[in-house]
Amino acid sequence: MKPKLVALTVIAMTLGFMNLSASASTSSLMGEVVPLSSAVRTIRIDAKTKYVNVTGHETVKFETNGNAFAIRFADVLPEFDLNQLAPAGVLDHKVTVYVAPDPLYLQ
């Protein structure tokens, strides 16, 4: 193999691996924002709400200050700040999410 071809191959593989690791972001370990229609329950958040309890793989609609968003929770991180997944500016205070393990996957 020619040295230039080897160098280009190594560079291409390195860039591919960097992109792969970036896609496994922290937010994917928490869950993802999904359409409101996929939610199976609704939680209302007001100024007094400090935490919410959900289950891994559950899809929940959140209503707050006239806004709504839905999240399908992953079953990886047991606790995090909902502001990390909520659309920017929707929540005006910290709300901790406690994620219980999905009972379908418990052994």
C-alpha cells in the first residue's frame, strides 16, 4: 500500500470514530424529545415542582407555563436535571428527574 493511501485511510477512520463517539451524547443517555402525541401520561410542572418520577422507556408529556413537550426516557441515568432535555427556555427552575428501572427489563 502506498504511504499516502495509508495516511488517508487512517485519517478517514479516525474522523469516523470521532463522529460515532459524539453521537453517544449525554442527552441520549437521558432520553429524547418526541412528538406530544406519543405521550402516555402528562405531568404538570409549576413553580413548586422540584422533582418528577418516571420509569425508563416511558414517554411523558410535560406542561408548564403554557408550553408542552414530551420525552421518552432512557433507562440509563437514574437522575438528572430536566432542563438538559427540555426545549430551551421552557422551564424557569431546576426540576430533577428520577428514573426508575423499566420493570420489563428487570431480572
